[in-house]
Amino acid sequence: MNNKKTYIFLLITIIWSWTFWAIGLNYLTDGINQESIEKFLIFFFTGLYGPTISGIVTALIFDGLNGVLNLFKKVFIWNIPFKNYLYIILLPIFFILIGIGLYKIFIGDIGSFDIAAFLSIPTVLWAGLYAGPLGEEIGWRGFLLPELQKKYSNLKSAIIIGVIWFIWHIPLWWAPFGTLVSGESISFLPVITYFIMLMCLSIIITWLVINSKGSVLVAILFHLSINAGIALLFFPELNVDFKKVHLLSSIGMILFTGILIAKNKLKTSVNNGFK
């Protein structure tokens, strides 16, 4: 692993994202209204592209144009095992259904099932594509993951990215949206749950990418599927409490991540595990 290369990637990522988010948050200091939200959104979405822009710039600095082309080639690796596409669709649904079930048991009524929500799925997916998935995954899983794998095991690489991913999101805790902690009073339980979720998701995405020939497309699609929360669309009365449902879905993520680790007997040497 080229430490200098990794540090520059992280530095550019943090400076880019946090600077734009800080500017955006400044527009909200005098109150949240339509004008301030519109201005915030410009800087919010620009900041989300920190990892991808940093990955492109760092690859250009250290590896030239070929490095950038190799980075983008990973986005077009689509010929992967069909079961991985099923994982992309079904795992996020499974996680949310667990969250909905736990909500019904411990919190309250989940409301009626709206079959017409099928019609809104394409719109939700299209709108979500340009946020986190494209803005992040070329950087996190396209650039940083392969770099870390040169020195660390797959599991340790995934954990390191999970920690960085969590830290990168911190400024958005004070935004009206952007994370599951945003828009609420910051307290220990939501923060630690959010941390666990990102760690689990980092491990799951790493597993999918490794078993998909290094495909960043897989990471983008899974990230999109997680953010969309498709199963939640069918229970519109839960919209007011969607954050709680997503946080409860961490139970499913923990269970699946535990199965992955136990089944694959992850080791500490470079590139072992996730076979």
C-alpha cells in the first residue's frame, strides 16, 4: 500500500466534503425555510462527491490517465454471478422488513400496506442514484478498498473503510437530513447504532465487490438499494418514523454480517476471507 497515496485521498475527500457541507450548513443558521434549504442542497450534493472526486484526482496524480481509466472501468463490470444481483435487491428488503417487524412489536402500528408503491420505485431509485452511490463508491470501494487490500485483509480493509465512512458523515449530523442521526437531537444510542450499521454495510459491500470481480457497479447498486429503502415505501404511514425503522434494520445487518464472518472464517493475512 502506498501510504502517501492513501493519505492524500483521505485529505482531499475530507477537505472537499466538509468544506462544502460547512458552507451549506451556514445557510441554515438563521432558520430552515425554502430558500435556505435550496442553497443548502447545492452544497450538500456537491460535498457528497468528495470520495469520488478525490479518487479520480489521486489516481491521476499517482497513476496518470491510465489510473483514472482503470478506476472507471470498475464501474462497468456487470458480468458477475446472478446471485449477487439478487443480493443487491433482496438484502436491503430483508433488512427493512426486520426493522418494520421490530417497530410493530416494540413501538406501534405500522399502518396499511400500499400496493401502489410499486409505481414509485423507479422514481425513488433514479433520484437516489446521483446522491451517495455515485458520489461515494468510486472513491470508497473503487479507489480506497483495493489500496488497503495491498496491506490488510479483506475484513480489516472493510472495517477501516467503515470507520472512515462514519467519520466522513459527522458534519451531516447537524444537517436536517443526510444521515440517520440528522435532524434529531444527537444522543449515544442513535450514533452507536449508526456506526454499527455503517460497519456492517462496509463489510457486506466489500464481500459483494470481492465476489463480483472488483465491480464498483455492484457497490453503487447496493448502496442505492440500501438508501432507497424500497420495502418501506409500501408502508406510507411509517414515513414519519422512517429513521427508527432504518435504525432497527441494523439488527438484520448485524445478523447477516455475523453469518458472513463466521461462514468465511476471515483471517488476518492479506486478501484472505470472503472466498
